[in-house]
Amino acid sequence: MRLTIIETGLPPESIRDDYPEGYPKMFEELIGAADDEMTFETVSVVKGDPLPDPETLEAILITGSAYGVYDDVPWMCTLKEWIGFAAEHQVPMIGICFGHQVIADALGGDVRKSDKGWGLGRHTYQIRHKAAWMGPNPPETFSVGVSHQDQVLSPPPDAIVIGGNDFAPNAALAYSRGPIISFQGHPEFSDKFLEDLYNVRRGTRFTDAFVDEAVESFKTPDDNKVMARWMVNFIHARH
């Protein structure tokens, strides 16, 4: 199985040299550990790569990004149209953070900056709809690192809320119009990367106390491997 990773963002410039292969490599390591037969290719729209014909793809994953769905960058409208084509052609598609948001926006949801402000640290979500790709005995909750201010405030009409919490009620979605799932959290991010990411904005956008509290929340174990297995199960179930 080949997973096409749509790269929509890069690590902040001040830490980019520490993570030169960026988000695609993080996903390759995460998902490859759950399925050693999965192969990967990256299409970097943020670096100017053209989007491929969705009909030629086996599965799609859209990464996180510092951009919002409302930003005026050359590839944004094209990506939203392309998501609609991919859904129409029933290509299995996964969205993470910005990917979660842009899929919702492209398919009729409402995505904006939340008046709740920034979410940082480890967030725990209640599972509200247990899907087959979660396996025979899914947990009641899952925990994952986050870094976001934008949210899916209203899901598209055909979306099912898989999980959420008080801060982000629509943090995991599944769609009936196509084989699509998406998550607000970042299972591909290690705690080290999250801390580095938060520290980029320490003392400017984020107070020291806010960052310290976020890092302290890493004492709650993550469910990154669980989410990787979900994604692998989802992709294989659709084939």
C-alpha cells in the first residue's frame, strides 16, 4: 500500500535544521512502525509541487501547517478543490490538524479561530462514536499532543463526530460521502518536538506559565501508536 503525504507546512524556521525532513518523515516513522509494508511518497504543495490525479493514488494523508484555511496562499483553493475530487473518487484520505481543518472546510464545514484561544499540551478526547477501524475493543478516550488555535466549529453535514472534548468538541471526524477520517491532534509529534515547537513562541505568543503547563501535561501518556494503528486499519479496510 502506498500512502501519499500532502505536505502543507514546515517546522518553524528557527528549529527547521533540527528536523530537516519535516512532517512527512514523522508520519513515515509513525505509520511505518504500525505497518512495515506501507510505502510513502511526499507531494509538497507548500514547496510548489503540483497535486497528482487523485485517481492514481491509493491513500492520502494531509499534514499540519502554520497556515489557516482562510489564508491567501497560491495552493489553498486548489487543495480544497482537489480534496473534493479525491472524495468523489473514493480515495481513502486522512487529515491531521490543518489537514483535519481543510478537509472539513472543503466539504462544507465551518473552520475558524476559536474564541477559546490556543490549545497546547496533551489533550484527552472522549470517543463518541466507535468505528470498526478502531478494532474490537476500542478505548473510551485517547490522548494526543496538540498545537492549534483554529478549530472545526461546525462539521460538514455528512461528518460524524468520532471524538472531542470541551475545548475541541469536533476533534475527530469521519465522513459518509467518502472514506475520510481526520484528527485535530498530532500523533506524529514526539514530546521533544512539541516542546521545541512551544518554546519557539515562549515569551512572545505564549507565556512561560502556559508553556510550562503544556509540557507538564506530557505526564499523561500519548496514544500515538493507537492512532497509527487506527489509520492503518482504516486505509486497509477501504481497500
